[in-house]
Amino acid sequence: MNILEVKNLKKYFPLRKFGKKHYVRAVDGVSFTVEEKEIIGILGESGCGKSTLGLLISRLELETEGEIKFRDQKISETLRLPKDIRRRIQIILQNPYDSFDPRLTVGDSLFIPLKINQIGDSDDDRRNMILEYMEKSGLTPSKDLYRRYPHELSGGQLQRLSILRAMLLKPDFLVADECVSMLDVSVRADVINLLMDLVQSLDTSMMFITHDISLGRYVSDRILVMYLGKIVEMAPADVIMENPLHPYTRILISYSPTLIKKKTRIPIKGEVQTLLSEPKGCRFAPRCPYAQDVCYQTEPNLVEISSNHFVACHIVEKEAGS
Amino acid sequence: MKVLQIRSVSIRYVVGKKEVRAVEDVSFDVQERDVVGLVGESGSGKTTLAHGIMRLLPPNAYFKNGEILLLGKNIVKMKENEVRKYRWKDYSIVFQKSMNALSPVHRVGEQMKEALLIHQPNLSDEQMMKRIRETLDLVRLPSRVIRLYPHELSGGMMQRVMIALALINNPKFVIFDEATTALDVVTQGQILDEIKKLVKDLSLTAMVITHDIGVVSEICNKVAVMYAGRLMEFGPLDKVVYEPLHPYTKALLKSHPDFLEPGEKMMGIPGNLPDLTLPMKGCAFAPRCPYAEKICFSETPKPVEVGERVVACFKVKEVERT
């Protein structure tokens, strides 16, 4: 059963440069589905559109084109959604210092969403619920922390609170956008474990956006790799790590700093560019060490190469076909 | 030959009436052509130590005691105008945030020229341009960069300009302070490869400051692990990263997803950094250490030699066995 169905989703941001109107194609025709209880990792470098995708799905940003279905109900075209659907889709942002109101105590920041959604029978009940969850997630002494303001807490504590803020609403779908990239390694592990415990115990589906390949693999069931607004590869996490097929994925994995084995780097030209004009052919072709003529002419489609392993690359497709 | 000798260095910041013990009694040596990785979480004092070596500490910081012999000279006692003779000529540093380190209103070429002029005022314009082009070539930047302003460069290019600036006077010792942290995976990998090559080709001795152990294992041959301003473990990469002895190093590695067996969970380090404004009794890590005993809270462990490395822990023998 699919909880989320995304079809040909596009988001263009208008940009004026030298008097001419351009569009930044942040997300450009992305289609995928997410199953119930599944954790899907979105991997990519900055500028690949992974955060925009997260904002589109959590309905904080209106798409330019395309369709999003949440449990067979269409949620695209408008940002005016019923309160109940808003509750069911939650997001955790990267920097908790920006996502908490500095003038509210953190307790209030957690309390207000519960009150709005009428979760819990009374205000006392709600407060106890928050305190109980805070205790459970290692935020002690909870009564003291409840009354604190965001600037008084550490990044790790605050990020834990933002996880609780989202998860207390018992969402069905959670978008976690680089939720630990600000934190120190020793804190990161505990925050991830808290997130995973809550997501698993509440049967929430999650979209885990990250640029950290090892972390993406650790957290996700399935991984989707993006490059300049397009999906280039999509497969179960272990498959994509053991047997990456798209040149970009292979390069990404070969360049990620890791502790384990020394890998041979695959040479790559240039850096990520922002696409302003309509691209012709494969977006990765100009940097791809394997690019052929066809790559500059026609855009590759996302094709299922083997069971549940999708790749958008002419060369991989040709090799698989022969 | 020892390029850098750090001898029981303590650095403190005066903040109001309090003193922050940012670096406390740290000693280690850097041999010629070593690439030493300085690892630690935020607040571990790694950047303070690096800035201390470069004599770039802010006015409210001072050396409590110890000496730093850099290329044979004790730089702790040196007068500022004497430091200026050597800094950026014999040793230099690549800063983390290249956007903030470069002047936004001067072209890259002018900034590089200035760094040359200060130390080699007799160079002719032609010689200078030649040297600038050579250095840019080292970091694989085209010479058109000379005429550009920093805002016209991408993050990776800016970081390369910073590296070129640090190398322009042919220094013997370079500190890379989180030089690749803000970059994308592929760019980071490329720059790490370039640093690796430069260190080899130019016979540089280097210190790489990072919180990412992955980065260390890519380019360093030795690792120094710091915690709360103190040195926990120092030794060859293979030993420290693959057979850690100090409980802190162990815990730090356990919180990295790369080192896990299939199905194993990441482990955080419970607790918080100690308050560095208070005098510390015993081992800095004791309150968070699973092996800690009575002695760990009452006496400060002296660094002891274990094979090729140095470990500051009373329980080394027991940790070794687990």
C-alpha cells in the first residue's frame, strides 16, 4: 500500500538576471511512491533539489506542476489543506535554532500544536504527555527544560525537541531534512536513534533527506539519488551502495570520505551548475566520464534495470539491454 | 626532523570574570612530512590550538603555559612583529569559511599579490604574476580567476583560492582548519585528493583539523584526538582509528555509521561536555566514560606511551582487552 504518490512533480523558481526572466529548475519532473512504514532516503549534493522536494511534500511550498497523492487523496495544487492532513504530514528542519520561536519556551512550542490539533483531553494532560516524552527521550530534568527558551539549550537538545514536536502529533508521514547535519558526531547518533525509535514504534513513513551517504544507508530502506532536480537512481539502500549503476551515484560513493576501505575515485569534471536554460539531453552528461553523443541529445528516462532498481542513464540502459 | 613541537600548551580565554580552559596541557610532535589529523567535537579546543600555533588568537586569549616550537623557534614568546616575518612565509593556514576569509572588494589576483609583496617586496610584477599563475595551477584553477572577485567563484573554487593563498610563499607547514567541511561530497573528495598530492609534491608538513573522522582517514598518517581541550590519544592513523585504545576514541568511532556490523545500532556518547570555566579534577572524559573508576575522577591521567602511540587514560590496559 502506498502512502505517498508523486507524479511528475516540478518546482521552478523565477529569477531575474540581466533583465531576462530565468527559472531555476529546482525539482524538474520527479515521480516516485513511498510505501506505508517505509523510510526513503533522498541523497544528493547541495542544489540538487532535495530540500525543495521535502518542502513540496510537506506542503510548505506550492509546486509549479505535477501531482502529489497522500493515501489516494490529492494534496497538490493548493496549500490550503484540512487541519487533519496538515497534522499527518510533519517536517523536521535542519537548524533547530531557526525552527523554534525564540520568544516561546520550548514547552509552549510543543504544547501549541497539540492544543491546535486537540490531542489530549485537557491542558494538563497535554503537558504531562510532553513531559513524559521528554523523559523518555533523555531530556531531563524535563520540568526544568520545559520552561527554558531555545537559546538556553544545546543544538542536540533542541533537535530532540523538534523531533518530539513533530512526532507528538502522531504523523503518518515525516520529512526529515538534514536533521542531524548541524550536530556533533557523538550527539548525532543519539538523535538518529531517537528519531528511528519513534518512527518505528509509531509506524510512520519517513523521507530522510541527507548528503551523508553512510548515514543515508544506515537510516533508509530505499534510497533515491537526485542530480539537478531529477532522480538519477532509485533502489533499496543496500543495493544502491553495493551495486550503484548510474555514473553519478558511483562517483558520489567513490568520493565520500569513509573509514572503511579505500576506493578508487572515478574522475569527474567541473562542479554542480545551476540550470537556468532548458537542458538538452542528460543533465549529468557535461560532467560524466562515460558520456556519449546520445547523452547530449536526448534525456534518459528512469528505467527499471532490475527488480526495484531504477536508473536514468542511456549507457546503463544499453548495457542492461544487450 | 621535528617541524612542530607542542609542549604542555595551555590556552585560556578570559570571558568576563571567568576563564575558559580551551586547551589544557597538550603535548605532541609533528615530524617532517607528517600529515596530522586533529579530531574532536566542537568545543574540544582544536581550532584554538591551531590559531595558537599561528599566533592568531583573539585578544582575550592567552598562553597559560607551555611552548610551541615551530621550525625550531618558540613562537609563544615571539613578539608580534617578529611573528609577522614568518607567518604566511614559513607557515600558513587555510581557514574554514573562505567566503569570510577573502576580501569581497578585491580581485583574487590582488589579494594573492599582497600576500607575495609582504614577504618578497623585491619581486617584479612579472615574477609575481608568474608565481600567482603557478600557484593557481597547483590547485587546478584557470588563470582567469585572477581577474575575478570572490563572489564570482563557487564554494569549491573559493576554497581552492584559499589553499593557493596559503601556498603562495612556499611554506613548509600548513594548517587546514576544516578546509573542506562546508563543501559538497564530490568537491570535498576532489580537494582532499589535491591536498594529498600537494603535500607529497611540495614535501609539506600539514595539520588537518576536522570533526569528520572520514576525512582524517583519507589524508592523514597520524591522528590526535582531543576532548575538552585535552589530548586523549595520539598516534599513527592505522592504530588510532582501527584499534582505538582511549574510551573516548572508541565511543567516537561507535557513533559513526561506517563502523557498524549489519544490524548494529549507532551509539551516542551520553552526557555533555564539561564546563570548561571550572577547574577540572581528574580525567575530562570520566563523567561520560563507561570504564571510569574512582581514580579517574580524582587524578588527571598522564599521557602514557603504548607502542607507537600516546594515550591519556588510566584504564588503557583494561580497554585494550575488550
